[in-house]
Amino acid sequence: MKRVQQAFLVFAGIAVTWVGSAHGQILRLVKDIDSRQPTGSAGAVASQVTVAGSKVFFVLQSPAYGSEVWVSDATSTRLVKDIRLGPAGCDPRELVVLGATLFFTADDGIHGRELWKSDGTPGGTKLLDDLRPGLATSSPRDLRVFQNRVGFVADDGVFGAEIYFTQGGKPELKRDIQVGARGSNPLDLTVVDDKLFFSADDGVAGRELWRFSNDHVTLVSDVVPGPVGSGPRDFGPDPRGPGVLFSADLAGRGRELMLHREGNLFALADLNPNGSSSPSALLGVGTDKTFFIADNGTHGRELFVFDATSLRLVKDLRPGSASSNIRDMQAFGNKLVFVADDGQHGAEVWVTDGSSTGTVLLDLRPGSASSLPEEVRALGSDFIFRATLPNENVQLCVSDGTLAGTRVLARPNSRANSNPRSFAATATHIFCIADLDAAAAQFVMVDRVQGTVIHPRLLAPSTFGSNPRELFPLHGSEVVLFQASTLETGAELFRSDGTPNGTFLVKDLSPGGRPSNPNSFVALEERVFFLADERLF
């Protein structure tokens, strides 16, 4: 028996189910979402698609209900609750998920903007608490999920802006950090090792580092004694143990890197004795390294690492006081891949294990010209990127992290730029948009082992190209959904399995050449949800 895939669709206020099989698609009506609107009427706009358990929540702006939370599951698509009656709606924001429950902020027109939760049913959609009673709002913000709870900042009008926590019940103020209506105004809420760190001002120590752990809110350390505070930010993992790295503004020493571990505070190094090193972009790699960018006052902003042995400059990539303009840092196994300009080779890809000798330049365009790497993406034991080659052609490249193992993976266009972009991948193929010899902006597949290019079907003439985008591989298959344009349909939903017969328009969702612009694909079990024509499908 052939496996069938389902997707639930919302189009012009109508919910339908798309059932896909090897023999085509069947479209059937599930429910009229807004029976007060004529079938097919315009005006509903979907956004903030969020998966929670076996449900997909989204915000729908409709003429009748305004902006409210809706849900789709295996049986239906429905309004979870009309929280604020009338065309204004409750304007849901900051959707986050804890378990199978959705948390969000909303204004019901009675209690102001407060924190709500929903399990997808009207009875299970509730205001957690009116923290600031009446029409006034507590303005919940910065929702963070950790330790089986949600942390957020709110102002109840009595304690000021403070941090609250909920596990689905009434939010708790664990500590009134700054007594009075001003509040401590927590900022930069960051989860590190399942602990929540943030900066706050208690009115005595100034803005310093605080933490929620073991059901308590505590001051980590008064880094700079007195009311000024050190203004901690740029949090990152401690590669040597259960701690947190952060930058702090030290009195008379500028902004430098600090470490808090097991109740102890360490100023790791005064990297810039004459000013601020301003550490930023802290990134944990593997289990034993944290990389960051800083300026030691001699070498410009360069790459540093803190590991089991030391805190050190990895390498002065651009000798002298100029910076190498490091960008696009990401973990690649136990190494870091990034883009930098050393002043001699232009902007190129680099790979490092944290040592100077283990920092490798992948110079694809020898000389001072840049290969301008973009869309660097790790894929298992390799990473891919697009780069400009010596002949000024932009091509798809692959690397194992060594110069010898870096090559052009494929040349979809043999004569000029293939300009590959918008990568997606499965275990065996890379999918992208590329310019071909015969036509611009087309969907192509590249075999990850052989480097061969598969162009299954020309979807639009060379003058315009089909301009594919939003590539989304279906899990466990070699099928990709994507948006593409033709003269007849405009931008609509296509699918491809790499064969001519398996590459086709799924459905013209906005007939007559008007584009529906499918985007924002998310998967839930065997179903795929996406936005099109500003509605959820």
C-alpha cells in the first residue's frame, strides 16, 4: 500500500486538505474558517507559524476576527478562541512553545497586553494572570523557554519591570530585584546550559549579571562595586565547565571578557590594556572551545579562542592594527569555519581548530581579489558555499576543511556564472537555484558525491527564468517543494524529485497569473504547512 502525505491548507478563509500520492492530488473542503465572509474573499493574512506537539499554531488576520491565534491538526483548522471580539483582534505576539502548549502575549481589550497560553482548544486558551489589573498593560516581553518553564519580563505597575516565570500556571515573581515601581528592567535574557542569565539593575549594584537557577533568582556578582554597574552582555558557554562567559565594562579597563563558574568570578584577560577589547559573537564549538571576536589594541578585531589550555589570539589574520572583518562564523564539527579578509587575498573562507598552525586559508581566487564567499553551510563532514572564481564566475563549492579538499562541486552553467543560491540539502543531493546555459534562475539538483548536475525541467524561458526560491526538502525523501514562477501562473507551488515527470506545478493557488508566493514551510509529521497568498496552507 502506498504511503499518503497530507497537508492542511487555508486559502481565502477556506480550510482544505491536500492529499498527495503518486497519482496526483485531491483537494477537499475541511471547514469554512470565516463563515461570515464570502467564499474566496480576500483579506485574511497568516503569519508566525509555530509547531507545538501535533498541532500547528499561526496568527491569522481576518476582516471578521481581526488578528487572532488559529490552529491546525489532524482533524481541522480552527480559531482557538476569539480572545478580543471584533475586527481589531488580540494581536498575538512572541509565540513560544513549552511541551505541547503555546505561550504568547495578547490584548483582549479588557486586561491590556498580558501572557496567555493555549492547547488548541477554547477551554484550554487562557489568560495566565492580569499582572497589571484593568486596561493597563504589563507589556510581557522576551519570552524564553528553559527548565520546563517560560521566563519573561513584565511590569505590573507596582514592582516595575521584573522577571517572571511560569510552568503553565500563574506567573511567579521569584524576586523583586529593584524595589519600587522603576523595576530592575532585565535585559539580554540568554539560556546557557539550561540556566537563564540576564542583566538587571537592583538600584544598588548597578546593572550586573543575574541568574535564574534552582528556582532562585540571584546576583551572580557585583563586577564593578557601586551603582554604575558593568553592563554585562554577549553571553556564551564556558568550554571548561558549568559556567558562563560574558563581556563586562570594567571600571578603568574597558569592556573585557569575564567568566563565572561555580560561584567564582574571573576576569579572564585584559586583552586591550589601553581600552576595550569589546568581545562579541561568542560561539561554542564542539565541547571544548568558545570562539569570539575582540580587539586587543594591536591587531584590530580578530579571532580569539578560550579552551582547556588558554585564552589566546587564534591568529592575526590581517597583520597590524587593521581588522580582518570576520563574519559568518559557524561550527564545523570540532572546528570553526568563517569568512575573513587578511588584506592580501581578499574575503575568503577560513577554517580553524583554534591553533595558529591549524588555521587554514581556502584561497579560491589567488591574489588580492576576493572570492566573496556566501551562504556557507555545514553538511556533515563537508561544507558548501558559493564563491566567485578567478574567471569571475560564481559557482557552487564544497570543502572538507582543507585547501586540497576544496573544489567546485558543480557547474550548472558551463560558460558563465551559474550564481547558485538558496541551498537546501538531503543526504544525497544539494538543491539550489542556478543560472543555466539555456535559462536563468532555474531549479537544479546536485549529486553530493559525483558533483553531477540534474536539471529536471525548464520551467520558464531564459528571458525571465522561473526564479525558484523557498526550497524545502521533504524529510526521508528526495522530493523538494519550492516556489517558482511561470508566465501563466506567477509565483506558485512546485515540487520535484529530480525527474522531468516528477517536476510540476502542485496547484495554481491564485489562478489568472496572480502569484500566491508560497513561503515559510514547516513540517509536522507527514504534513507540510506553508504560507501562500498571505494565508496558511
